[in-house]
Amino acid sequence: MGIYTIESIRQLTYDTYEMTLSGDMSWIKAPGQFVNIKIDGFFLRRPLSVCDIDDRYMTLIFKVAGEGTKALSMMKVSSQLDILCGLGNGYDINVSISEPLLIGGGCGVPPLYYLAKTLKNKGITPSVVLGFNKKEDVFYEDKFKALGCNVCVCTVDGSYGYIGLVTDIMDMFDYDYTFSCGPEGMLKAIYDKSIVSGQFSFEERMGCGFGACMGCTCKTKYGYKRICKDGPVLFKEEILW
Amino acid sequence: MVNLSVNLSGLTLSNPIIPASGCFGYGKEFSEYYDINILGSFCMKGTTKEPRFGNETPRIAESSSGMLNSVGLQNPGIEHVVQQELKEIRAYYSKPVIANISGFSVEEYEYCVRRLRGIDNVGLIEVNISCPNVEQGGMSFGTDPEMAAKVTKAVVKVADKPVYVKLTPNVTDITEIAKACESEGASGICAINTLSAMRIDIKKQKPVLANITGGLSGPAVFPVALRMVYQLYKEIKIPIIGIGGISKVEDVIEMMMAGATAVQIGSLNLVDPYICKTIINQLPGMLEQLGIDDINKIVGAAHR
Ligand SMILES: Cc1cc2nc3c(=O)[nH]c(=O)nc-3n(C[C@H](O)[C@H](O)[C@H](O)COP(=O)(O)OP(=O)(O)OC[C@H]3O[C@@H](n4cnc5c(N)ncnc54)[C@H](O)[C@@H]3O)c2cc1C
Ligand SMILES: Cc1cc2nc3c(=O)[nH]c(=O)nc-3n(C[C@H](O)[C@H](O)[C@H](O)COP(=O)(O)O)c2cc1C
Ligand code: FES
């Protein structure tokens, strides 16, 4: 646990914010891990994925989904947050792959950015499919492009990019592996559609976020797993829907 | 030097702070945050005869100053706990722990308690007759004095350690249940478990919890727990472990003044994994401020 200082806060869309924080980043070991944030006035912490990190700064992106994230969006620069850092397993990038496809939907997009960066550093440039509901929701397309990734955006209503769901456009790319994060319905559709292996990042309501309460357990082919500790990333081969 | 050590039916604790069942796992996750050997003891996740998945998710909801859970006693079963968890605990916790037992029949409680015989890193058995999150059994044992007496009698007979019975607040008169347990040989009483509760997601127009109802815990329930411990202290002679909503050192003192010999801290561990350590560090200073040299002197102080 640690105290982190808000260095900047920027509105990306009408309801989505990007926040950078400084503090002890040594807790974070892998892309796809998350942090759990104490917000004044709320009993439970709020889990958010790590979107980017270097030795001093961490970037989070969050959508205002309710009261907690609303309060977070109104925090001032240089104020401090109590955060449990480096939670969850994260994506395993030590798998043998050459053409990974990253697929993100809505607030599932953030962790894929640090994943893309990490893969890039390993010499693998992933292709990226980003799905949003409508034009006004789109964020980070340029950031992925700046990494050199091939990026395709789709919106459900067709107001930006391709029309449809991520599964409608994912086959535009050649890929031998998928990394995905987003709503469960999207993950399931990717699971059903893709014939290659992959890793899927799940969400669940959490009591603790570090494996103590059994609040977030799901069934897998290899037994019960805590989304917060043994996940949030599960391998395609172990998932039970 | 302020004396912090307390005695629970022969088991001496270096201080009265015990993480509560279901909020501390088997201690392992917390041992990665701090050396948990500073704890008086800790209470393991509730164990049943057979392994249990528990309820469907969502199992967690939030409320003002608290939370609801409907985990439903997920646990790997007594055999696994004995063969694996209790052995692994020795690597990071050198004192005796408290084993929390649940069941769906008197025989199941008895079976689990018998299975714990001779295991020297279990110092005390906490019999949970109060879980609101399971369909049959569980809480129904805790709402009927006759059933409570039956379970107590059966487990006391086979236990080789002190038996404390953990009670539900979801009753009209908690003292009646406690007296039934005391008369059948319980060494102590733990109070309280969670309060039956629910939340509705107004966007979906549906209950938040898949199980519909869950148990409320956290600071919101502290005054309720305190009142019940106070009532229990008046009616029973055996020691009480006070549980419910404790979030700071002052709450520990209040709970002990109401009549608790030791306390358990539950939900707060989930949102602040260092809470027990913080409170243990603050206790001596707090007592000194109150002019107290031995923590045992405040037990039941509010009754005098
Ligand atoms: C591992 C993980 C990573 C996440 N990463 C991101 C991210 O990078 N960006 C982002 O915008 N959102 C992310 N989310 C979702 C985010 O946690 C919720 O949107 C947020 O908790 C909502 O809080 P609230 O107070 O605004 O909403 P409320 O609805 O008022 O919250 C009430 C309670 O429900 C919980 N809750 C509500 N929605 C969710 C949800 N979708 N998942 C888990 N708990 C929820 C809250 O934490 C809180 O305890 C992530 C969730 C998880 C589990
Ligand atoms: C997530 C969670 C799981 C729990 N599991 C158990 C359990 O297995 N057995 C039990 O006797 N009590 C269980 N409890 C109840 C706690 O031990 C405690 O009695 C209750 O939460 C009140 O204390 P608190 O307000 O400090 O949390 C659980 C509570 C929570 C929040
Ligand atoms: S949220 Fe507590 S175990 Fe996962």
C-alpha cells in the first residue's frame, strides 16, 4: 500500500478521464495488473487497471460509472490517494507468439496500452482492435498508433471507424494469439470466434482486491480462482462460461 | 509498560486483536504486507466438512460505512484445511490460530471439530452458528436456543480445545441463545456475525447480490455489535469476543468496556490490510492516555 500524488488529470471524453500519479511503482510487475484506490467517503476501494507506467509515473484511465469514479474525477492535482498497487496476475507475455492481436472494449482498453508497450519492447508489434459504443467514447487510438501498432476502431452505431462489434472486424488482421479486456459479453464473443489461444481479462465486484475475502471467485477448468489474485487474466484454455 | 495480554479460556494472547473469519483468508496474503506474528491470533475462513464453492457472483456490495457479502462459505473443506492450510500457516505464523467451523447438520459440526483434535496450532475453536449466506443450517442453528444448545453440546464433547460459539445478531434476544450455549459447556461467545441485508441496483432494477441478500458488516454495524456485547456481558459469565464494525483503536476500547475480553476485526482488513498492525501499535499509547496499565482492567468497565 502506498500514498500516491496526482500529477495530472485530463478529460479524454465526456465521461472518461486520464490520471497520472507519482509514487512507488515497484509494486507493479506486469501489464494487466490493477490498483485498488481508496476514495474518501466510500468504504470499498475502486479497482482500476494500470494503463501505463514508468519508474516514476503511473497512468490510469477511468470512466465515470457511479459515485466513486465521479468523486475521483473531481480530485485536484497534487492531492494524494491511498492506493494498493500491483494487484492481480497480469498478462503473461512469455508465451510463444509472433502476431498478437489486442482487443479492447470501452473501459477495457486501458490495460492494453501498457501491454502493447511491453510487447513492443520485446520486439513484437501487436495489432489492435478497439471497440466503443459511439464516436464520443473513442480514446487512445492515436496513442496506440504512436507505438507503431496497426489500429482498427469500430463503434456499435457506426458513428466512427467500422460499424459493429470487435468480433466483426478482428479477422481483418492476421494473428496467432489474442489478448483482450472488456465487458464479459465481448470476451465471450472473442472466445467463441477466435480459433487461436489467448488471454482474457475479467472484471468482478471486489471486497479486497488482494485475495483475502473470496468475494470475486469464478469457476475455471482448473478449479476455483479469485479474479483479483489468480486473475484478472485467465487463459483461454481454463475459462468456463 | 502497559499490559496488553489477555486470556481466552487458557489461551494467552499477546494482545486482544484478532482478524475475523472470512476477512483474513488463512493469513497468507496479509503476511506479504506485514509480519502477522504481532497479532494476538487470527481466525481462519469458515470451514465445512465438504468443499464449497459458495454463492454465485456478485457476492459483494457497498453501503454507507460498510459492505455486504454473500460469499456463502466458500472453502476447500476440513480435510484440505487440516492437510494443507494448517501446515502451510506454520511457515508465516508461529502462534495458535482460531478455527472457524460451519455446518449444515449437528453431525457435520461434530465431524469437523473431531478432525481438529490433536492439531497443536489450533488454539481455539469458533463454532459459527450464524452465517446468513447459506440456505439451510448455518444461521438457523443460531436463531433457535434449542438448536444452538444441541450443536454446542455435540462439539464440546468431541473438542480438545476451548469452544467459542459465534452468534448472529439476526435474533430478537441474543442473550437467550448465548445462555443456551453457556449451559451446554461453551467456553466463550463470539458476537456478532453480519446483519442480514440487501441492496438494489437502480439502473438494472435488480438486487446487486446474485444471492439477493447478504450480510452487512463494517463501521455501520459497530453500535449494534457494541449493544449486543454489552447485553451479553450482563447475562453470561464466560468470556466474550467482540466483533462488528471495529475500525479504530477507540472502537477496541469501547468494545472491551462493553464486556469483550478480546476483539475481532473483519471488514476493515479488506480495505486497509494494515489495520490490525496499526491498532496494535496504537493500543499502548491509547491506554496510557486513559491512565490504564493493564488492558484487562477495562473489560466490562461500562457496567461498573
Ligand atoms: C480488475 C478491474 C480493473 C478495472 N479497470 C478499469 C479501468 O481501467 N477503467 C475503468 O473505467 N474501469 C475499470 N474497472 C471498473 C471500475 O472498477 C468500476 O467502474 C468502478 O469500480 C465503479 O465505481 P463507482 O463508485 O463509480 O460505481 P458504483 O456503481 O457506485 O460502485 C458501487 C460498487 O460496485 C463496484 N463496481 C461497480 N462497477 C464495477 C465493475 N465494472 N467492476 C468491478 N466493480 C464494480 C464498485 O467498485 C463499488 O464497490 C475495473 C474493474 C476491475 C474489477
Ligand atoms: C467477506 C466476509 C466473509 C466472512 N466470512 C465469514 C465466515 O466464513 N465465518 C464467519 O463466522 N464469519 C464470517 N464473516 C463475518 C465476520 O467474521 C464478522 O463477524 C463480521 O464481518 C462483522 O465484523 P466486521 O464488521 O469487523 O467485519 C465474514 C465477513 C465478511 C465481510
Ligand atoms: S476481492 Fe477479495 S478475494 Fe478477490
